[in-house]
Amino acid sequence: MLLQLQPLFMGEKDSVSIDCELDFSGLEWNGIYPFQQPVRVSGTVTQSAGVVTLRAKVHYRYDGVCDRCTCEIHRDLVMEMEHILVVSLNHEDDGSFVLIDNYQLPLDELVEEDLILDQPSKVLCRDDCRGLCPQCGKDLNGGLCGCQPDTVDPRLAVLKQLLD
């Protein structure tokens, strides 16, 4: 979706509203497709004292799996985004401005980038997820398994002799 922002940059308007749904169902991240539902973006692009700023909230549903126990996760989340938009840069780009071309902002590209950057490196079903037993694979969130916890990895057996 392209936002036409020339009236803001020319001082003809003070703000432009944003209220749309974007489809990121084909976006793969960490081997999954976490954005199966439409992503709703609402906010405004405003111009004040020659500075054009995008402020928006992104409402989305995250569909994935827990990185410890592999159970399915479905979460409704909200991400806030704010960017200063410019049509040219005088100095090197340090990432604090979004350079737009021809007074048009490709909103879907900017939202996609912010969504990816907003994702945690580990996704857990809950903060105290115990994961899977490394020996039998049982989900430890449902209770302990019958495996012996004091078994020694054969590669480390020589080190265990030092403790004896």
C-alpha cells in the first residue's frame, strides 16, 4: 500500500489518517508463517514545523510454536511504531529517518520490517515453560517423566571420574 504524502510535505495538509489491513500471510520468519491473519494498521502521518512523522499502532495475531516445548501459540499483540519521514538526506543515513521516494511511502514494507524487528529471539508459551525432556521427549509442563536426571553423557564420563 502506497501512502501519498505530497500534501503533507508541501504544507497543504497537517495530517493524513491511516486505517488499513495488510496481508503478511506469505511472510516466513524463523521457518514459520506467523502472520496468518490480516495485520491492522491505524494511525496518522502528521506534519508539524516541517517535520513529517508517522505514528501508528499495528494490531496482529502471532501464530507459532513454543521454542522449548513445541506447543502451538496464538497471541493477539499490538506494536507501536513511530518514524520521521524525509524526502532527502544531507548526511549519511544513520537509520533514524525513513527516506521516501516521490512523496510516496510503501507502508507494507515499513510495517513488515518493524514486525520482524519486534519479534523476540525466543518465543515461549509461558515464561516458566519447562520444555521437553532431552531423553524421552515428554513435555515437562505436564509433569515429570520417568527418566533418571543423573545420567551422565558418555562424552563427559571422564570428567565425572574427577568428581568421584
